[in-house]
Amino acid sequence: MQDEFSALLSNHTWDLVPRPSRSNVVTGKWVFKHKFKADGSLERYKARWVLRGFTQRPGIDYDETFSPVVKPATVRIVLSLAVSRKWPVHQLDVKNAFLHGHLSETVYCTQPSASSPDLRHRIIAALHREFSMKDLGELHHFLGMQVQRTASGLFLSQHRYMLDILEHAGMADCKSCATPVDINPKLSADGDPIFDATDYRSLAGALQYLTFTRPDIAYAVQQVCLHMHDPREPHLAALKRILRYVRGTLDLGLHIHASSQSDLVVYSDVDWAGCPDTRKSTSGYAVFPGDNLVSWSSKRQNTVSCSSTKAEYRVVANAHQRTKHIEIDLHFV
């Protein structure tokens, strides 16, 4: 807690002023969390001072909110480029990163044409001069994912996270199954209401994050997430089947190999009028810059397609839109 408070003071997070009248004063609180290592053991205790932003009034205290976050596909592109071009991958942690979100000056930088230990050390030293940093060494664990260096590249895994999901669901010792969906993968809105919809939503959301390294469950998770607003017994059964599949595939993850190819290739497909309730189609695509899968999606289309051709056009347009985003990321990196 003292480290957090000292960082707030050293970053000049606030200026002390008299309490203004007729103003909404937002209160705050301390939040305490445990930081775990890749193997699940305790690394350190964390304390954060946060404000209760929900007490702010839209249109009075603020007009809009925006929180910049990195896209999963961008992370996978960076790792794919690093493996293919034999760049070292180093891991740093910016202490109190949110305090550095606002910059008053314009910053320009160029991408180094090559990497070396000396260059990497100079970059790290420059970051230390600007921010309070913690050097975590070679990339091994970030965003709840384990990163293993292999002979062919990198292996991204959420093994610990999968165990936590199964433990939360009370299915740590469940019987596994070979596939994430059965022979009737389409879920309708019918069925008896489940007892605890909150727990269903929590597990479905957790499975959504698991798709970061598990494209094999993207379609199955998309199907159960369609019914988070009103889950029924068949939806819960489908969710438990995904968990049983995860139980039997704890060693699976995402491989990133060194690739000599740089062409951007997209595969797309569509299930025409597959939804039994709305007759909307389900789109799917996978994006490969070179040999590595970096972006994928399974999503129900917004409108009903009167023909399979129209449904195909819509999924191609959606995949092309994603291709443009990834191409921009590639040029930016």
C-alpha cells in the first residue's frame, strides 16, 4: 500500500485544493489483490487506490469515456513477427501504468531495423528513466497466459486459467469429452430456466477469455454466449460440455512458428440460416499472416440473408474488414 501511495505522490496524481461547493466529489477505496506466478503460486500482494466512477453523472461530470486496450490479434501479430524474425522477446511491467495515460507532448518513434542485447538494454534503460519499471526478464507470463519458448517458436497456454475455470464450475474432476459440441450444435431459446443465471454468465465470460489461445472452442463459446441474457437448461448443458472438453484438452494452446511467408491469408465460411429461432446465419473466419493464426471469429450475422450467396458476401465483407485492421497493425508494428 505504501508503494502505491508513494507512486501516486511521485507522479503528481493530484493537487490538494479546498473542497468546491456544488460539485460531485467522487469517493475512493483501496482494492487488494493477489498477484500469481505462471504456476499458480503467490508472487506478491497488490494494493490499488481506485475511485468509484459510477457516482459520476454523464453529461455533467463527463461527456464520454475511452480506455485504450490492446487487441488480442495485435499481441499475436507481435509475437508472430518476433518468432519469424528471431527477435528477442523481453517482458517489462510499468508500475502504475494508468498514471501515464495522458501525455501533453507528441511522441514520435521509429521501429529498430534489428535487435541486439545492447539495443535492448538501451531501450530498457530509457524506459526506466521515464517510468518506474520492473524488469521481468524474457517473456514468460502475461495477461494470465504462459509463454514457453520451443524449438520452433512460442507456445501460448492458459493452463492455469483453465484449471481455475473448472474449479469455479465445480468440474475439476469431471469426465472429459472429445468435442466441444454435440451433433446438434444449434441452440434455441427454448427450455426450462436455470437456477443461477449469474453463475452461467460468469462461466461464459470466462470461456470467452479462454478463446485468446483456444480457437477450437470459439464457435461453441459463441453459441452459449448468445443466450447470456436468458440462459436455459439446454444452454447450461452446452456450456458444461465445453468445460468437459476443456478438461480433456488442458495441454492445448496456440503455437506461433517462425514463418518465411508474410502474405495475409483469410479463410471464411458461413452457416446459412442456421439459427433455429431467427434464421440468421453464423459467420466465421480465420486470419493468417504467413503461417500463424492471429485472428479468428465466430459471430451471428445481424440480419437475415435470403440466400446463401448473400450470407457468404456478408462474411467475406466482415473478414475483409478484419484483414484491414490486421494489415494496419502489421505496418504499425
